[in-house]
Amino acid sequence: GGGLDGGTSQVRRGGDIAIPIRGGRMELTIAPYGAAGVFYGFNNQGARAAMSFGVEGKFFPIEGNGFFAMARPFEITILPGSGVTTPVLYGFGVGAGYAF
């Protein structure tokens, strides 16, 4: 509703910083990342560049198992040329998954 309704197609690049816990039986992974791509508006807004960066944390609580809990404390997206002078800050997100 704020005039920036749309979606993005992005390429994301980052790395993992693994921190072993309890002698390596658990692991906390901190994963900073950056992304760049194209934002496309749904209300005839056209396409423009989009850049974002953020950090995720994953906690692997079970030794030898790929199950993890995930939290993304923030992601900041910048849309150059959109008339938006401040970056868009996305709020806290949580989830769970399984890594192969």
C-alpha cells in the first residue's frame, strides 16, 4: 500500500561464521550477506536496481542432525532512484529448517 508494492529478483552472496558450542555438539552459525538485483513494481512502477544486506543466525541444537532454528534480526534494502531517501528496514524473522 505504500507505493512500493512489488517483488525482487536478486543474487545473494555471503558467508558463514561457525561457532562450536558444548565441545562441538552444537553449533551457532552467523551468516552476513549482501544481495543485488532488480525490483519490479506491480503498479506500473517499472523496474529499478535493488541492493540489500543483512545477517542471519542459525542454531544447530542436535549433534549429527541437520535440523536448525533460524533468526534474521534485520535486513536493509535500498532502492536507488525510487524517491525513497531512507533504506527499507525489514523486521525480525524466525524459522526452522533442515540442512543436508
